[in-house]
Amino acid sequence: MSLSLNLAALALVVSQAAAPVPWEATHGAATASGTRWTERPAGQFFPSLVVQGTLTNTSSGCSSVWVQWVYDLAPGPARKQVTQCGAGSTPVSVRLQSYSLTTTGYLWICAGQDSPTADCGERISLTSWPVRSVKEAS
């Protein structure tokens, strides 16, 4: 298969809505988990990437969820999405309006409220998708 056919097939996959995929990130006493999927709003060329879930903290300190998008190999800034101080839970809701083949995204949890790098867990990918066989996809 030629490169142009491969790229066309990938573009078709990304442009269609994707079934929800589970995600989970942890750090210390905090866990964030939920599902992510793509939606194709009417009139929009690229789909939106939607990430929904919950941040749960079981300690007395604060934990924050951070997200970073990388566009065409150029990283954007890390942005805090939510913080939970003390034991409890708070919703996580992230939407990337225009998700293309050259966009990658990462989510992670850090202790505290102020720094996306000081005391953090492993970054998880928001833009890797399970591979399905042609038979499964039909």
C-alpha cells in the first residue's frame, strides 16, 4: 500500500467518531480515570477529542491533573485542569476542539497545585488508540 493510501486511511479513521477508550493516571494517593473519545461536530473538518473522568485523592494534601498538547512536534504549555485538596473527588473534563493526526496529548497527576514538574506521576497518552482488526471494525 502506498504512503498516500496509508495517510488517507489514517485521516479517515481520525475524522470519524471513536468508541470510548479507558484511561488512568496515578501518583501517590491520587488516581484519575475515565474515558476518552472523539466526536465530529457538524461542519468541523477535524474531530474533537473529549476526555472525561474523575480525580480522586485519598490524602490530606492537594493533587492536580495536568494536560499538555503537542502540535506538529511543537509542545504547548502544560495546563492544570483540576485540583482536589484533601480526601475526595472532582470531575475531570477536557476537550481539544480540533484533533488532527499530528496532535499528541498527555495527562498526568502532580502533588500540589502549582507545578507540573516538581512531584509528578507518569504521563499517559491521550492520543494513542487501540488497534482493531478489520474483522473487529466491521
